[in-house]
Amino acid sequence: MEPLHTDDPRELGHFRLLRRVGEGGMGVVFLAVSGDDLAAVKVIRPEYAGDDEFRARFASEVDLAQRVRGPYTARVLSADTDGPRPWLATEYVPGPSLHDAVRDSGPFPEDSLRALAAGLAEALAAIHGVGLIHRDLKPSNVLLSPRGPQVIDFGIARAADATQLTRTGQTLGTPAYMSPEQAVGSVVDSRSDLFSFGGVLLFTATGRQPFGTGNAPAQLYRVVNEEPDLTGVPDALRPLVTACLAKDPGDRPKLGTVLAELAGAALPRGDEDLTEWLPEAVATRVLRTIADTRIVPTLAVTGELAAQEAPAVVPTVEASGEVPEADSAEEPRESRAEGADSAPDQPEAPEPEPEPDEPGKGVAEATRRSVAGSAGAPASPANTAEQVPSPEEPGSWGPWKVGAAAVVAVAVVALVVNSAEQSAPRDSTPGSVQTGESSPTPTPTPTPSRTPSESSTGHSNLRDVVHLGGTDRFATLSTAGVNVFEADEPRAVERLTNTNENFTFSYSRLATTPDGSFLASKAVKSANDGVAAIHVWDLEGSERHVVDLPRAGDDGFFCLSPDGSTLYFGEHASGTVTAYRVEDGEELYSVDVPEGADSRWPGSILDLGTSPEGDLLVAALDNGVAVWDAVTGEPHPSVPELREASDEFGDATEISGGFVVSGTGEGVALWDLRSEEDPTTFRLPRDLRNTEARVRQVSVGDGGNLILASGHDAGRSSSFLVAWDAEGEVVAQGDSELEYVALSAFPDDDRVLVSTFPLEGSGDRIVFLDGDLEPVEEFTVPNR
């Protein structure tokens, strides 16, 4: 690390910059503090800031990056895309990079490698889930922490990819881990990240780069034309690594199959040793880093951490001389000029490692006990002092215990420093451990305990919420699997999935019958053949049925007949809809979306549903609505087979209560299934028009008398929730500081079930809203 330069900013937004910690092609990274939280702030270089095309893309990518919510990605805290120097702040992750951990401690054993792979796969699913592609997944962009691997630097990759800077010769990506299609300049998609994922696993298993060393052109040639050496990769993981490193993107497995293959990996949980998944030497390093960094925010706030002076009591954050080089240390020196593109988003804080005979041997275990005992299950790595349950919860930590834990952490730091100093040369230069004098250590101020809703949210990463009929029951889908809730019960009353299968459902959605007696979700069934399956729960009969889908049909939408006896699945791209009998999985029929008069639009399926009576099968398309007889698959005599629209619809759609509601550029369109009339349009309020507001979720309830739309306005860094009545009048608007992840309107009244998270801060929530969109009941998000 190095002090701030004279021309560096001292503050950006609500972040106070403390030190430079990295520099690269895209910008400069600073260690920063905001209140009690540490952050990594990347400031974009002036030549990028002056590129209008980059700014536009950067703003769009930051908007998407802020929506990435997962336990294995460093969360974006804040950003400024319009200022003189655009910047992006992410949560601080205490721990070494994967590259440095393997370099210093050797390849990971199989169990650790498998856990790492599972975390990285889920991180990619969270990134891809909002439409981002990482484009530079490599060991130095993976940090190691008690809550698992943390993927960083995913907020600006695509923004830089098409600017004039990259077109004039600056390389985006790292040659050693770049996919063949990226290496030759072809268009890349999410499958490119899977190639890099395979390369990262190979490096972690062997300590070797997947395509050797040498200058950038030599590495890129081998990436495109030669096969990697898999010697040293465990036999159980070799097929997965081989498949991910396939030259042809079409030969690589889908991310869902990768998640299924790794579903049983031992990822950290709150009631276990949080570093169990790491090799011992790496775990020790992580725990020491956590102990050291606990006191940094307090010292910064109390003035002990001067902007240009390194304190003697914080040796590992402010006195470390080893920081991952901005151009990625895993690359050979001669290739860095051509292959480097970005500085690491996160500062790393290495610590003195005592030799076996040094005083201080055994500190590792004491540190592990101290930190593990006070950290609990991390919920916000940006502020380790917040990682304690609230007083209202069983086993909670009161303020005196928080303070005591911090004091223990400081004492452990002092013991480590003392042990290191007995064998280390004394040095009084800036940035090194001061010796020969003592400085009083201020007592850390206990951080107030969080509210029950905040402390309970963890990192469940909610995917979907749905009502279970006209009752006050509902279901949720998250990384904690499928759970059932009831009104007046703050916690889930039933978990439908097993712990070891939660990840196989995590990136799907939910479907239910009108009376809520049946519930369905899609899961990857087998990593070996890529087959997915729809699981259908009979909630009254306590039974589960599994309907296998063909390999080609695992990307699409599904629904149930009102009696739960038939499952319908529509393939997104091909436009084929297939009906299956739930009881035995037998295929009943298959139909294709009819061709429209406008051949420019392929009629891709965006959602699937039925009429409340069950006689109509409905597909919401990007160019209209298709309808069939639900029993036979033939055209229904009373309804047109295809009703085309004048405008193209977005992905936000819902089919419920005899209506289809679809997001449009200016609001929503509502179709009545029994009518041949054009859809009714509902325009966003005036203050949201002609802005960057985009509809992302829609719902219809109260018998068609309540229409809802939520979304995000990237231009103003705010969100919206709008409710209309059947006449098109806006009847209520929600909190613009909350991101509405999922909406589900009550079918028979004006209440709404939502899942949200705050744009500033953390904490997923599940809430009932009343007709004025005000919260009336909150529920605890399930934990993994």
C-alpha cells in the first residue's frame, strides 16, 4: 500500500479515502471508510472518464452490478457515474486473493477445491442472473473469506469492452484465463466465464496457469489452439474442468449443471467453523486478517488513522508491503504490458508469518478461536463488527460482548506483532511496524446491534415469492431452497427442499395453482447429462413429483393446470410448449408458437400460464399472446390463437387471474384473455417518463383491479413501485430507496407480497404491503 498522492481525492461521496492499494489499466483502487464500514473504491482513469461511450456503458453496468446479490460476490455499495472522475465502491473483503493463497501455500486439497468451485459457480450465477458477464474471472479476482470465495471486479468489464480505448488496442481480460472466443475478438456470452472458471480451478488444483507462461501472444495462441495439461486435477473434478475448458462454447456445460455437480460441497455455515473449507495455512491467514482489520474503522473515525501516517497498532492493513500488483501477479513479467487491464478491487492485508520455532507459534489457533467466536455467520463483510446477532435473538451478543470481542481481537493482533518483532529487523520507515515506542490503543466503540430483520437476512438471495392461492400463505425461493410461510408467523413454517439440493433450485422460479395446493420449481437434475426437472409439491398430500425435461428444453418457463395434474413447459428460444402428466411425467402433447404476420419478431416465450378455469393454455410472447386449448394443445374455438402487439414487450411478464400483464418501454400492457381487444396500457407517472426508468417486475391482482410495476431508474440511482387501478389511475407509489426484487399481488384484495433490499445498505426483506403500498407485516428471510 502507499499513501494518498497529492492529487488524489480525500473523499468520494460518503467514503473517506485512506490509502492507495492498487493501480491498473482501468483506474486506481483505494482503501476507504464510511462510518464503521471499510470499502474498496475504484476511481476510473481520466482517459476513460472523458469517453462518452464508456460513461454510458459504465452507468448501465453499475446499475446491473448493484443488483447482484449473492453470498459469493463482493457487493457494490455505491457509485458515481456522472462526476468528473467516475468511481465504484464495493464492500471490503478481508482475506488474501486466491492467486496469493496458492502461490504461498500450494494447491488446494480436493475438498477445499470443490467448495471453492461451488462458491464460484454460485457467484457466476448471481452475476449472470442480472445480465452481466464477468469477462475477467481469474485467481487475483477471487478473494478468500470465512463466508467463502468472493468474486470481485465484475462491475465495469462490459463497460470497457466496446469503448474506443479497447478498440484502439488495450486488452480487456487476462490472456491466461481468457476464453478462445474472447481471445479472437468474437462476441462473448456467459459461457466465456465458464471457460475462465475451468482455468481458475485448474490453477487452484495444480498451481499452474492453464495454458502455461510466456508473453501474451504466445498464451493466446495456446488458449485458441492447444489443450491444457490437467495433470494434478483430482479425478472427481477432472470431467467438470475438462468440459468447462472446451474450445467450442456450445460444448461447455450450462451453469445449472455445474451447480448441480457441486451441490454437496462443504460451504461455510453459521453454526460451523467458518474457515473449515479452507486449507489450514490459508484459514490462519484469513482469520488473522479479520482480527487485524476489526479496529481499522474505529481508528479512522477517531482520528488515529491519519491520511498520510501509518499507525503502529494496525500493522497488517496499513503496514503491509505486499499488495497484489494491479497487472495480476500470476502473469509472467514479460506479458503484463499486453495482458493487464485492471487493478484489483480489494486491498489485501498480509501479516507476518512466524516460523515454527518462533515465539507466537500457536497464535493461529488462538486467532481462529477469537475471530470465529466473535464473527459468527458473516452477514456484511464490509463491516466485521456488525457480524453479531441482535439482542432479541437467542444467544445474542450485547454491546459489552461486542466490545469484549473487539478487545480480544486487538490483543491477538498485539501478540502476533510482538512475536514477529522478536525476529524481524526494526524499521521506522513509513508503512512499517513501529518499534521502540508504545502508542495507546483506543478501545473500539461497540457497533449497535442490528434490528432483527437485518440480522436475520444473511445472504439468502431471494429469487421469487408467490402467493399460495387466496389464503395468507406464500412460498419463497432462495439459496435456502423452497420455503412456505403463513401470515402472523414471522419465520417459515415448512421447508420443502433438502439442504443438499438447495443450490439446484436457486436460479429458477416458482409456479403455483390458483388455490395454492400445488407448487412447482425447476431444478438441475444431473450434471452428467445436463437434464433438468420440474419438481411439483402436493402441499395438501405432502407428496413430491418430479417431471424430467429433455436436455434441449431446460431453458424456459413452466406452469401448472389449476388441479395440479398437468405441467406445461415452454422453451424460451424455440417457442415449443410441451404438456406433461405430473403423476408419471408422461408427455401428453407438444405445440409450437404460431408464426405472426410480422416475420421480424420470432415470438420468443416470456412466460407461461393457464386461465383460472384451466381450459386455456397461455404463452406471453415478446410480440403478443398465444393461446391453445389446455387439454389438447389445439387452437381454442373461443379465443384467437395469436394476438400480436404493436410494441415489443420486455422480460417482465405475469399470467394470473385471466390476465396477462407485460412490461413496456413506458409502463405496462394488460391483456384480458377472454377479450379480442387490444391490451390496455398503463403509463408510468410523469416523473418517471423520459428517464432511464425500466420496468423489471409486474403483477396483477384484486380480480384485475390492481396492476403493479416495479423497476429501477439508473439515471437517478433510485427504484420505483407503481400501482394502478383498472381505469389506469395511479393509486399509490412505493419507496424509491428500495429495490423490489419480486412482486406477487393478492388475487382477491389490494394487498401485495414483495421482497426488497435497500439501495443503500443491506438486508433482503419479505413484506406484506397494503393498498397504499405501506408495510403491514414483515417476515424473516430463510437462511441456508
